[in-house]
Amino acid sequence: MAARIIKQTSSYHWYDANGVPHHEAGLREARKLNLLPSPTTIIKVMNNPALSMWMQKNLLLAALTVPDEEKEGIELDDLAKRVVEDSKKQGSEAATRGTAVHLGCEAILRGEEWDKEDEQLVAVNDWAQANIMDVHFTEEVVVNTELGYAGCCDALLEHQEHGKVGLDWKTQGCKTNAKGAYKPAFYKNWALQGAAYRECINRELPFLSVVINKNAPEVFEKRWDDADIDKAFDAFANLHALWCWEKNYYPGRKSEAAA
């Protein structure tokens, strides 16, 4: 019963060697076209406890908040399906909001129009005005045909403190600490993603994760330690090898040699 109610969905992001996206492709078509998986696709082979707990919390809340009158006369399977669908709504809403914020951030960096009524974007603009000296690119696909992956890096910037840096935006509902101040969580898998992008651009490039707080108009940045990013890329390469083995698909030259 559970298999019919909770279906595993695939959300692969694919690119060709020229950086053209093919997100509609499945694994079979990717093999035919020799498409490259994205870093986020690769990283999904690693267990994410924080994401799992968040999904379990949404599922539990959805089950507990179905009105009693709507439970009457409904088959258990149908009720379970209703709970699963309700639990997905928060994730869908979060994704929609995240996309809107990313588009606003991109517009700010490009000097284009953005929603000045959006408090989070106002905070991003204030942060950019205080820290960004120049913008080399935004939303550019970077490719590594040697290992075999490609992905869209949010930005390459000149930062007033760190110099030329890669950047990845993250929206997050930050929690408060004991003093009542918001404190972001910077997850290690973000370092994996940043390391994968950095390898495509410049192995010596510093990398920033920039958190936009959904609960208040605040922006937090973290420059990942260079040694940590180096270790993260080693870990990413191992995850890539595991992904290739699991899918029996080896898109990169190094991966093909290993196969």
C-alpha cells in the first residue's frame, strides 16, 4: 500500500557538454545524448538527515491537521493519499518562494528592476551595495567534462573583502538562538555544491554561501575555508563515482576510464 501512496519522484537536472539544459530528460535519454548530471543530482545519493526530518515533520503535521469531519467515511488509503499531498504543499510553496527570491537576487546583481516592496530583496540589495564591487556573471552554467557534471552557478563576483568569489544563494527560515537573534545553518552539502562549481571555474576560487532569511529581512554570508572546500571536492568526486556506479552511467572521461 505504501508504495502506491508515497511515490519516489526523480528531479534530475541534465546539461550537455555545451551547457545547454535538458531537464526534461530521463536517465535513458541522458545515456543516448551523453548528458551531464548536475551537482545537486549527484549530491542526492548522500543521505540528508535535515531534509528527511523536515519532510517527516510536514507529513506528521499534515496528518494531525486534517479536519475530523473530512475523515468521516473516507477509505484509509484515500486519507493517506490526502495527507501525503497536503504534506507536499509546504515544500512546493517554499520552492516557489525560493525561485522568486533567486530571480530577484539575479535582477539586483544585473542592475535590473526588482520588487522593492519585498523586504528580503531589500536586504539583499543592501548587502550587495555594501559588499559587491563588480559582477562577472549571474546564473551561468559551468561544465566539467573530465569528471562528468555541469550545473548553474548563481554568480561570480568581486567582493570587497574576499576578492573574486563564486556565490550560491540560499533561502532559509532561520531559527533564533538563546538571545533571540536569528542564526543561519550552513550545511556541509552546500560546500559540496560550491566545490563542484569552483572546480569548473577556478580551483583557487573562494566560495560564498549567502543565506536570505525568510523570517526577517536579513542576509548572512559564509566564506568557506579553502581547505574545507578542497576536502569537499574530494568527497564530491567520491559521491560522483557512487552515483555513476548506482546508475551504471559514466558520463565523464575520468568516470569512463574508471568503468
